[in-house]
Amino acid sequence: RTWYRHRLLRLFPMYWAAHLVWLVSPLVARPDPVDWRFVASFLGDRVWPPSLFYYGVPAWWFFGCILQLYLVFPILCAGLRRLGPLRFAVACAAFAAASRAVLLFVLEANGNFVMGAFFGARLWEFGAGMALGLALRRDPQRTLRLLFGAPGLAAGAALYVLGFESYRPGWSYTCTDGLIGMGLFALTAHLSRALLVLPGLHRPLLWLGLYSYGFYLLHQPYVNYAAVHLRGLPLGEIVAVGLPLVALVATGSGFVEK
């Protein structure tokens, strides 16, 4: 009960605030009308009916997926303790690939369910994160050495390339998101650590990490609005305007979340 209370308090207040900001703020993209779907999304439903998945702010599809994953989290925890990190991660990857195969080729379901409207389709990445967390708790030095050493960097690059190459119609697509997610995680972990050698970047990077949830919820309506108005400009001007805009949205999102 304590864990669920903490999770709900972490997720919902900022999620509700993001809905209100999207509703009243100027200079945001509103691709959909404000109707009954706004209320359903506000309550946390981004799953059913399928028209809710990308409603209003497409990036919010993830919220419905994470709610489902939190519902089954106690079962996953029991499996993690029983199997250990490596076998658990493999089992989650296999379950996700099988779920995506059934949704794609057997049920021929709406593509939103493969993207994350059904939690099983994204269990690969979530299970890998849980496995890494337990490995860090049991043997932090060895786990960090593997992750941040040359093998971790090479594995991240290889997984990302495999994920990129698997992005095509057919059975290989069942592995695409899991491979890309794990590969990008390893690569961005190395990139973040490498950036820390530059003076003055430690605190901004830490701040971005702490408030990344608010940035995730609030960035897209502003960025999409700007994209429509910048589309006809030369690339150099888009970058010159876009980078300060992203920094401004990130800063504002962080303060709203705080």
C-alpha cells in the first residue's frame, strides 16, 4: 500500500497539472478538440478506446502503459526474486516479443496495442530496468563496471543497430522497441557520464534528470506548436530558435513539477 501510494502521488498530480497547462496555455499545439476524451485522459485512461492513445498530447500514451505495469509490479517483483536479474530479463524480453507477435499476426490488433496500450508489448524494457536495479543492489561495483566499461558500450551500440535493422514488417519487428530501448539506455548512460568531465554540466544534468518527468509531460505541445511555425525556415534558423526553446520549456517544466 505504501509503495502504491508513493507511485500515485508521484504520477498523478504532475499529470493533472500537465492537462490543465495544455487546456489553458497559449502557444501550444491542440490537434484534437476538448471533449469527453479529455476527462478520460485526465483520469488516466490512455488505453481504451484506441482513440485515446494519442489524444491531445501524443507523448502521453506512456502514462497508460506505466499504470498497467505498476498494477502487475508485485507479480513481476516475485518473479525477479525467484529467477534472478539475468533470467528475469530474458523472460520479460521473451514475453514482450511473444505478446507483440500475437497482437500483430494472430489477433491483427490495433497498432496502438503493440506500441504500449497493452503493457506486455513493452515489458522488455521495463523488465530490463528492474533487473538492472536488483543487480545494482546486489553487486553495485561489478554492475557499474560492466555497464560503463567497453563491453557495456559495445553491447549498447550492437543492440541499437540490431533494433534499427529490425524495424521492418515481419517477425523482427517484435524485437524492435526492446532492442532500441536497451541500446539507447546504454549509449545515453555513457554519453551522460562523458559529459560530466565538462565544467559546469554536473548540476544542469542532475537537474534535468530529477525533473525529466515534468519535461516529458509538458514539452510536446510547445515543441509541436513551434515546429508548425518554423517549418519553412532554413535549418540554421530552426536550430537557432529551437535550442533555446527546448531549454526554456525544460526549465519551465522543471519549475512546474517542483
